[in-house]
Amino acid sequence: MSSVTNDQLRSILYRDLVESGRRDQLVELLRARLIDSGWRDDLKAYTKEKIQSRENTMSVDEIIEEVSPHARDSVPDKVKTELLTQISAFIEDTL
């Protein structure tokens, strides 16, 4: 009997997620929920504020580095919970 490592299991689940089309559905769900919650507009305003507050110009990489922690931290808990529930259901159905 062979044992499957966590990395192998993740790889298998991700492949199944992509092949089933469920990944695209989850991405669309996330996009819609972030827009509906106002997160996207808030992040856009936050990003503009960060750019304007700097005296020198910022590269795209610098903007991403500056804004990413705030972006991740500001995702509403309700959105995170819904997405995690959907992912958990997929895993349960797959295993």
C-alpha cells in the first residue's frame, strides 16, 4: 500500500479542481463577492492613496508589494468563510 504525501494530495486535488471546472467557478464566486462587498472599490481607493502619498513614482512591483498585505487582510470574513466552505465541500466530494 502506497502512502500519499500532503504535497501529492494537494496536487491531485488541484488538478481535479481545475479539470472539473470548479476552480473557475470559485474564482468567479470570489470576484463577485469581493465586488458586492465593496472590497474592490476600497482597495482601489487605498491603492490610489498610497501612490499619491509617495513623492517618487512607484513601479508596479512596488505597488503590489505595498498594497498586497492590506488587500489580503481586508477581505471580509464572510467572503473567506463562504469560499472555504465551497472548497471544503469540493474536497469532501472528491475524497
